Amino acid sequence: MTAELDTGLPSTRQIQTIIREEKEIEMKLSTGDLLTGKVHWQDPHCICIMDHYDQPTIVWRQSIVFVKPKL
């Protein structure tokens, strides 16, 4: 069985908007780490964030505390 991204969920739509608009975000993890960068892609289990050096970091969704646009 394959998991599919539920595009009907508000959180999925909001992340898709952030990707489309290429907004910079802050992502806090349950470890206390704070990542900044742009969301490159998402799937049902992970989100990939690109930092200022164009280095990808793949984060499991269950480890995310919050995602918010960087001001």
C-alpha cells in the first residue's frame, strides 16, 4: 500500500503555497533545532528544506513542531 499526499488537508495546501511562492521559512523540530530555508518538496512522510547553501535537509513530518514564514 502506498501513501498519497492528501491535497485536501489545509496543512498540505499551505506548504504547497509556500513552495510555489518560494517563501523562506523557519521550521522548529522536536529536538529544539531551528531550520531556515525554502521548502523544496513534500511527500506524505517528509519535507525537504533547502538551506542558504542549497544543501537539502529531509525532515520527517513527525519531528516537526512548527513551520512558519520567516519575516
